[in-house]
Amino acid sequence: MSETLSHKLIAAHLLDGEMTPGSEIALRMDQTLLQDILGTLVMLELDAMGIDRVRTDPSVQYIDHTLLQPDNINADAHLFLKSACERLGVWYSGPGNGISHPVHMERFGVPGQSLVGCDSHTTAAGALSMLAIGAGGIEVAMAMAGEPLYLPMPEVIGVRLEGDLPEWVSAKDVILELLRRHGVAGAKNCILEYHGPGLAALDAMDRHVLANMGTEMGATASVFPSDEVTREFLRSRGREADWRPLAADPGCRYDRSERIDLSTLEPLIALPSSPDKVVPVSRVAGEPLYQAYIGSSGNPGYRDFAVVAEIVKGRRVASEVSLDINPSTRQVLSALIGEGHLAALVEAGARLHQPGCNGCIGMGQAPAAGRNSLRTVPRNFPGRSGTREDSVFLCSPETAAASALAGVITDPRSLGMPCPRVREPARMAVSDDWFVPPLPAERARHVSLLATDNTPPLPALTPLPERIEVPVLLKAGDNVSTDDIMPAGARVLPIWSNVYASAEHTFEALDPDYVARARARGDAGHAIVGGNNYGQGSSRENAALVPRLLGLQVVIARSIARIHWQNLPCFGVLPLTFRDPADYGRIARGQTLVIDDVRGQLAAGQRIQATLDGAPLTLMHELSPRQVAILTAGGVINWLRQRKASSPEENVT
Amino acid sequence: MSETLSHKLIAAHLLDGEMTPGSEIALRMDQTLLQDILGTLVMLELDAMGIDRVRTDPSVQYIDHTLLQPDNINADAHLFLKSACERLGVWYSGPGNGISHPVHMERFGVPGQSLVGCDSHTTAAGALSMLAIGAGGIEVAMAMAGEPLYLPMPEVIGVRLEGDLPEWVSAKDVILELLRRHGVAGAKNCILEYHGPGLAALDAMDRHVLANMGTEMGATASVFPSDEVTREFLRSRGREADWRPLAADPGCRYDRSERIDLSTLEPLIALPSSPDKVVPVSRVAGEPLYQAYIGSSGNPGYRDFAVVAEIVKGRRVASEVSLDINPSTRQVLSALIGEGHLAALVEAGARLHQPGCNGCIGMGQAPAAGRNSLRTVPRNFPGRSGTREDSVFLCSPETAAASALAGVITDPRSLGMPCPRVREPARMAVSDDWFVPPLPAERARHVSLLATDNTPPLPALTPLPERIEVPVLLKAGDNVSTDDIMPAGARVLPIWSNVYASAEHTFEALDPDYVARARARGDAGHAIVGGNNYGQGSSRENAALVPRLLGLQVVIARSIARIHWQNLPCFGVLPLTFRDPADYGRIARGQTLVIDDVRGQLAAGQRIQATLDGAPLTLMHELSPRQVAILTAGGVINWLRQRKASSPEENVT
């Protein structure tokens, strides 16, 4: 039977489950990737699990988000992460090397392998025909420990590309077109699988642009075939031996199908403040401009910078525009120097920044309030730039460069110059000297974690009790996000690695007294009640761990967002829903919830019989036996430690 | 009679006063320079003065400190400053152009001219034979308005340089040797005038290193002759027409004399945490290293970066070291690219940052807590790096580069490689396109200030009353610094431009309730009593303006630091000392101070008769008639507005 490439990749890594859309599957992970903001907690989790050597190869820790260093917290975290890498057998890509996604593709990407990373744009490696998925930190920690990655089997959307890109139109316009058609939830629980003759128009880093921003459509992954373009990419990095051909079978059937004739595309732009508010650039041409921002994993390729250099070369950026150049990687920076493009940019008046994520996630280069910023980044959610009242547009490097020259938003086709033709140098430098490789196991054993006050060990969690008797301490409405539970931002983000310190900020906007009430109860515990879609938003695991630390034992909601629902049992919190959603209205803060024989009820079926101030209340759970075992143990860390203790030689995969 | 070069430069700009050391002189200022942190207040002051066109030519506003942009405050300030430049006839050097001191020297420096800037390292332009002085913002505002700069006539220290520099020894080691000999107050109220045959060993940017860090010895200015080296510097920038020869007369007499035989020097290093804790590098060789930081106005020349590139070329920086490269200017960055040095740095593993002040003033790149950081910057005061518990050493680029390679503090002579010989390219690009020139007056009139909530207009101050009757609201001990009065740091610095918002932080560490007490009194006013050396430290004028805004009318202290003493009457505050210092002990918080006929007493002489809770108290003032007039008017802004109103056509200089 003809198979899609996605099915082949999944089948090659399938450890358990049925490949039926929606059904839980367990996948073997070959590689893992950590970024720095979330990597600290992952390292602390691995330490708490008692792991002394990771199982995925390679596992790589990237320092790419925390580069500003306004005080010692970032630098201290880098030293902690480097020591954890040395101890656990993880590659360390230090500050200055660049953004995880392109660096990983350059140095470690291998067609056909699987990768999970604690960053939503980990999907970018699908450009190299990898099965690459973003997940919460605890799931990556489990993968590093040798456990499978669990997820619902996705649907596969086949995206057939035809024709060739017109002048002044590039990869970013292709993904913007898909966002225009399908919106930010258009590929939820799906894999976007690209195929067709138009692929030849996209080199490997162009494909990265599409695979990266599949995340903006909610895709679980994006997958490209491994073809001669892929081979050329690896060859120019001195890694042709890692190449192998991969493609869907002719005639395979996709769950859904889409078609784009590249030759019909024009320059597109996403208006503030959502990646799917896409219109032709010509629709907003002439609007004033404060900033043109080139960089991020949304347009990380050499050509994405070189084309900007070719456009501004010998000219002067408009004096009212800040043209910010954020090379994605050390390699790209090096190539831009070598080919004369960096000189052209600097002489035209651009500002040059260090390689890394930078302003894409609000780490510097925040625009002036209310002023238009054109960015080649993947996201323009409100405030993400660091400026609360921002006005961020997403577009191609061509559009950003043309606009920087003109001083107003400009369709690059109206520049009146020949469209630059940029090719990658035949040889792209990539040096292992830029990385710190894993230490041999015998040396690694002697490395101590360089912990600081900001990286205290994780708390030991207690197993699930036989009987739960707790008050409802907080009753929330619909759509509580993980941002509501555990805030991010410049104030709290640097202390995420410290669950005790960040606990002070739990629910601070929604209910400033929650922390005090929870602390008053202490280990006696409490319950939280939510409405629909409780825990929506990011995958941050501390939104489960930190409330647990404050005594949270049970969450009851009308519905719970998928990733948060997965995170809760990983940290020993029981997630339940109402059998009758109308029961939400019966609950008030301060009432006492009692669940007798919790373990027995969980094992017996989906129904959980409880009482609320003595009156019966029927609740439901959807946990798998694996999740029940994790919950019963008091979370993933205890569960893994127990398995390790009972079977020390077990090779989990 | 033979004259020193310093005397010639002063005589050429003298408007009033005697050239006797310590006597107040009034100097005509040709040029002015603003940096961004303090420039906002200066622009608001000029606006409040009713100035519509500045008189100095050029006046230049540099954006070099506020480059991180973690939120919109920096970017908003840039737009405000640019609009102020357009309105007032000021050149604008935007973010990305680099540090004021080297950029000013490259593009605007003219031998023989005078320059005042609101940055203590403005002295660096003495390298080009300018009379260049750092001062408080209000003094620069006055100079921009056409007023003279007043200062005590300095003593002149002749520093004779002989011999040639040994291999691996460079300009930084020369100024470190002077700091070793004389300490951080060794040139207070002096001009350091360099002469002798050893000058030939120092090119113009080497001289910048010495003139810049004369400030670390407390020097009012540093002066170099204008010779063939100067001519070559200007020629390579396409500005040979600005050159003219300037030198001391043979046989001139200096107030003090110093001699350095360059050939006897060795690599030196200042230990944490003072620039004068200087020892040979060999004394601390082998100490572990976290960071090597190359940049700042302390080593801003092309050669200071190129020599590092030559040292690390083809090698790999030790993996435990962060080698941070902060190009000083766009020009230097461009030249480093052109000559292949940037490629060598990036490939060796260095981190590249945007041109500007950056980590030198704690704006990023803060080191890990307690870890050693070797820096080519001018200062290593505790915490200046952004890390409270920092450990910062000052050294030459050669020493920093050698240490980065070795991973421990290293005397570069022990590297075992030939000493690199680096020469500037014959042509250093400098483009007027990188600046926004002043608008013609007729267009400038139509420009509005882009004010934000963070740049409100300055308050109107009331004239000095005829009678003062106020309570003592705060009694402080000795050595209260301007940091105690108006804190800096990442929390408060961004709101310095907003005197109303920053007022909340006045004296916050010393007396957290002072603001509330002062606000309760309101316009009824209050007095502050200090011990010795009240108002020491930086020249920040908001340490006078903001307490005045809170109602401060009189400061009485045992002694008042010179610059703060000058700032107080500029904002309408009467600075007094005790005739009998023992009277300090008689005063308590809450007592009432009464001064009758204040204006009459100030005009009549130095003695001021007051009462304290009814008992007589004799105080003293040292204000000149000019200062009394300013004080009486309620500060400089009122004084200048009144003069302008009474004589609208007056050309003040």
C-alpha cells in the first residue's frame, strides 16, 4: 500500500499504539533539543530522576534565548547548563552559536531520525525530513531518559507545491499564504507534508521557514522529503554521509489535501497581531515604519540575510528606520562576512546584533510604542516584541528590506531594481570547535552541577494518597491560560528555574491571594476548579509543577487543554472533568471535596465518585494506565526513579 | 614666555577669569556632545529655557548607552531625542553608530577647538589636541545655549613620554602605569598634558585610550599635541583640512611633571574593583576566567580589536570563556570586516555585539557572579558590570585575548607566538550618511518634540523667596553620594528623563520615608542637612533638580562636593555650610530653620545669619554673583529665560 512520508517516519519510530488519527501513539526519539529558558528545569528534572547519562544521541542544549545578560542571572544559568551537559552527556552549544533550530539542522539534523525539543519551533527540522516535534520540558526530559514520546496520532495534510516562485516572492510568502487560507488553528493535530514539483524551488533553509511556521498553524510537525536539495545541503556542510533519500510513495492518500501554485503568489504580510491576518503587502504599502527586523528561526537562512544586503547595498536605510540584523547562527554570520554581505549591511546603516533569538521573543530591540515594526520572525502576538502596545507585521526579508530603504511599508516589486539572485556559498563552515561535546561517561561522573540560588533542586513530591479531602481554594472561569497560572515576561522568566521563587507569582493577576491561601493549607492540599479550556496556551510545565508545590492535588474543570492535561499527572496532580458540566455551577470556593479510594477508582474506570460538602458529585478521568501509574507515584520523576530502582539495568527503549 | 599647550588652549577660549590654579574661569565652548541617558534631560532643559537653536557647532546627540531595548522605553527615548535634534539644530548619531567618544573624534574632532559633553569620558577628544571636558547636563545645556563653561583653573601636569613600547605592551598599559603611580584622585583639578619623544609610539586612537582614562585619575582634561600623527589620523578620515599643528612651547614649565620610559613597561592589570589597583599581569597569571570583554571607549581603536583577532586567528577560545567583542563604532566594525579580522574573531568562537557602550556600563554581558571578567573598559567599580558580586579586571586587548585563549589570566608575552603588528587601513570609512544633520532653521521651527509619558516637560521653579522658613526633613551623615540621592541602575535609569516618576526613588535607600514627608510639606518647602562631602560622586543634575521638585530649598552641610554644589543653585537650591562645623551636632530632624532677608544677605557677603528653632545659627555661602543671580531667579532655566526676554537679540557669547 502506498504510504505518506509522515506514516513511514512514524512507523519507523512507533513503539506502541495504533496509527489511527486521535489515538495515542508512543514514539521512539532519536534526538533531543533543549533551549535555555526551559532547559534549566529539564536538567533539574533529570537530576531529580537520578539520570546520570541521557539516552538520546545527540541531546543538545542551546543557549539562544538568554543572551542579554543585564545581570548575572543569565550567565549563572549558562554555567549551570554547561555543567549539566558535562554531567549528563549532552552537547552544549554556548551563547554566540545561534538559534537552536538552524544550528541543529546544520550540525545534527539527519533525514529520517526523530527529534523532540522543548521549543515549539523544533518542528523546523522537518525541513531535513526529520520527524521533529515540540513538547513540554518534562516530556523532553523523559525522552532524554529513554522513554517514548506520547502523542495523539496526527492527521496528515498533503501540501502539493507547483510552479516556481516569482521574483521578489520567497518561502515566507508561501507559509503566509497557508496561514491566510487556514488560520492559526488550521493544522491542529496534523502533520503538514509537502510534496510536488514546486519543492525544487525551495532549498533546505527555505523549507525550514515553512516547517518552522507550521507551528503557527498548530501543526504537530511538518515534513519534507529528503531529496537532492537535502543532499546538497548536507554536502555543503561536509555531512553528505548523513543523507538518505526519503519520500512518500507515489499515489499515497492524505487525510486532507492542499495545493499551492507558487507562480501565483505575491508578497504577503501578516498584520498586527496574529500570524494569520495575512494580506498582500500592496494593501498596506505607504504605512510609516519604525523598524525592519531581520532574523529569528522564521527566516534563518543565509539567503534571508544576503538578499537584504543585496537590496540595501550602496544605499542608505531611511534615517527614521532601525534596520536590525540578527544573524541566526555563527555559521550564517561567518558566511555573510565572507561573501561581503555584512559589509554592505553595516555600511548601509543597519544595526548588527549577536546571533540568537533576541527580539523575536522580546529579548531586546523592542519597538517604540505604537510604531510599526516589520519582522521576518514567526509570531506577532501582542506584546511579544517586549513593547506592550506594539504593532508588529510579519513578512519576507525582501519586503522588510524594501520597506527599510523606502521608510514606509513597501512591496519589494515596486523598488524598481532587479531582483537579487542569492545562492549559498558552495561550502558553509561548520566547526565542532564551536560546541562542547559530551564528556566520556567516566569523566562525566565527576562533574558537579554548578547550581546557584536560582537553580535549587526540585522538591520531592508525595505519592497520590488513598483518600483526598481538600477545600476548593480557587474557582476560575473559562480559558485560563498557563500565562495566568505561571506568568512569563522579563520579571518572572529569569526565575522560572527556581520553582520556590516563581511560586510567589502563581495566579498573581487572576487571584493575588491564592498563594497565601495555598501556603496556609500547606501539605494538607487543595483543589482548583476551572471552566472550559483550562490551562490553554504554552506548554510550560511549571504551570503544573509550581501549583503542585503549593499543595494542589486535584484540578476539576469543564475541559482541560491537552498539553496542560498531560503535564498535571506528570507532577502528581489529578485532572478531572465533570460528568455533568452543569455541576460547575454548584461549586463554590471554600467547599470541601472528598474522594475516597482514589487509586481504586482510577483503576476501575473513568468515573470518579466524590462528595462536595457531603453531597455526591460525579467526576470523570481520561488517564491511560501509564498516566495513572505516573500519577500514583507522585509524578514522572518518582515513577522513573522507582522503575530504575526496581530494574537498574533496564534499557528502557 | 613659553607656554604649555593647555595654557594656549585655555587662553584661546577664555572669556573671563584669571588663569591661576583654583580660580574660576569662564571658557567659550565650540562644540558639545550629549549621550542618551543624560541627553533627554538636557533637551527638556533647553526646551524649558525657550532655546530654539543651539549655538555650539557642532552639537551632537549620540545614542550609545540605551541600546538593549527590553521594552519600548529606550526606543521611545531615541525618537524623542531625534525630534529634539531636528528642532534645535543638533546632529543625531543614531543607535548602531557607536560610542560618542570615538565617533566624535572620527567625524567632528578638530585640533584646537573646545568641547564639553555630559559624559565624564568626553575628555578623550584631548587625543586630537582639543580642550575637551566632561560636565553635568545643565552645564552642557548652558553651553549649547551659548553660555560659557565655568570651572576652576586646573593645574597642568606635564607627562613626558620617552622610548618605545615593548612587544605585547600597548596604550592601556601606559595609563594603567599612571594610575598605579598616582591613584584615582591623582590628577584631580589638573590637566594631564602629554609630550616628549615617546608620543611617536602612540597613534591617535592610542592617545584616545590615555585621554579617556585620565578621567579615572580625576583629571579635568587630558591634552596631546597636534602633530603628524594627528594629521595622519585626519587625513585617513578625509579631513586633513581640519588639521593644524599645536604644541607646547619648548622650555615651558608645568605645575607638576611626570616621566614614563615606555620601554620599561610590562603588561599591567587593575584588580577588582578600582582602576588604580594595578599590578603586573604576571602577578595574577593562572587565575581562572569567565569572560574577556573587548570594547568601550577605554580601548576603542581599530587596532584594539584587530590585535585580538590576530591573536585568536585560527585558534579556538577556551570553551569556558565568553570572549565578547563590542566594536566601538560602525567605522571600526566596517574596517574589521574589510580587513578579515571579524571573520577570524567569529570563527575562533567570539561573541559579537552591537557597537556601543553596552556592558561597560552594565547594559548587557554581565558576568556570572563571583567569576573573573577581564575587560578593556576604563572602569571596574563594584557592580558596574551589572553583576552585584562582580570581579572585574582592567587590562589591554592583548592581555584579554591571551587570557581568552588560555582560559586563565595570562601575560601575553607567555603565549609563545610573535607579537602581532597591526596598522590601521590607510583609509577609514566615515560617511555623513550615518548621521542625521541639523535641519535648516526654517524647517526646524516646524518640528514638534516627540514627547512621551516618560519625557514630561520640566517643572517651572519659583524664584528664591525673601524669607525662608522650613523644617529640616532629613539629616544625613558624611559622604552622601548622588547615587544615594538619585539612584541609577536598570530599575531607575530608564525613568531619569521623567523627574516626576524618578522623584519616588529619591533617597530611597538612605531614608525611605523622605519622599512622603517632603510631599506632605509640598511647596512650603524643607531643608536637608549633610555632613562632610555631601553630594559626592557623579555629576547627575537630577540629584539637585528632583529634590527641588519635592520642595528642597536649602542644603546645609559641613562640606559639599564641587559639582553637586554647582548643580544646586542651577536648580534654585541654596547651598550653605556651617561657619562652625560643630553646629552640625546641634541640628536635629524636625527643627525649623529661618533665614530672613535671604537675597539681601547673599548680596552682602558670605555670612548668612539664620535661626534654628529660634536660636541663632551662622552659615556661610561661597556663591559668585553670577550664581546668586541664577539662584535668585529660581535656577538656570528661569535666569536664561529672563535674559532672553529682556534682550531677545542678545548673542550671549
